Amino acid sequence: MASTSQHDYESEVRSWGFGHVFTWTDRPNAHYPPHSHNGLTTHLILKGQLTITHPQDKDAEKKTYGVGDRIDVDAGRTHEVWIGPEGCTYVIGE
């Protein structure tokens, strides 16, 4: 993904219909306890990886995503996130 600029990735996420778009970097091994958002969110991973689960789902599983993956989280859906050992940079669309 090195040949595409951060601006290009943000433009791509905007093209998916998200009005508020920004790039975020988490420190290695960061953790976000269970939470939800008022609206649909998306995450396009540029560097590193993250693991996510939806703890309120009946058969909740952890799934790890890496560079190039897109993760959508529906409005109001509770999720928990762990950042990989190298940290993670991703474009967020809200």
C-alpha cells in the first residue's frame, strides 16, 4: 500500500459515503474495552493489525485484520478492540 498517499486513502473512505474521515494511529498493544458508536463506522487498515470481537453476539469470536482490510461496525453494535504489537494506523470513516 506504499504507493498510495494518506490523502488518497482518506478520499477512498469518503467515496464510501462517510462525511467525517481521519487517519488514526494506536500505540502497540492498545485496548479499547467494549463500546459502541451512534453511527456506522469503518476502518481501513494502512499499517499493523487489530483484533475485534462483538461480545454481545451469541457466538462472539475474535477476528484479526491487517493491512488493506476494511472493518465496518454497525451503529449501536458493541465491540471490543485489541491493537497488535506493532501498533496500527487506519483511516476511520464516520
